[in-house]
Amino acid sequence: MIVTTTPSVEGRSIAEYHGIVVGEAILGANIFRDLFAGITDIIGGRSGAYEEELGKARKVALEEMEDRARAMGGNAVVGVDLDYEVINNMLMVSASGTAVTLA
């Protein structure tokens, strides 16, 4: 499946629009406490453990979005946007875009 932040795919035309698709992943409050309690890999203000967890959450959100696009009959998602929000001490990663069928 092609997933892109652009509104189109170069060299391909959009044959059908299926609608907006979204995927979310939430990191609970304990992830922050656990990560910061045991972080030993902070170098220059960066935490590899924290970045790894964010990467996992982003991957889950994108995969969920792709699954929903497939379920709608799409073979690509265009206009993808990634958002990070903190809600009640939890971090939510969301991916949204438009499911399409490319010709």
C-alpha cells in the first residue's frame, strides 16, 4: 500500500476516493514513569528508549490506518498527517489520510 503525505501519487491517477481513514495508538501514563525511572541512554538530551516507544506507537497508528483503507477498498492513502497529543497524562499518536484507489 502506498502511503504519502502528498495529495497525489506522481505518475498515478486517483480512480476512486473512499473517505477519511484514521489510526490511533495511545501510550499510557505508566510508560512515562517507567521510561524516565530507568533511562540510562540519555545522550545530549535524547532518550533512545522514549524515541523507540514513540516509533512503535507511530507504526501501530499507520498500520491501523492502512488496514482501514484496505477495508474500504483502497490501495493507497494520500494526504497523511501524523499528530501527537497529550490527553490526561497519556500520549496519543494519530495518523489520518484519505483512502483512495490508484489507477
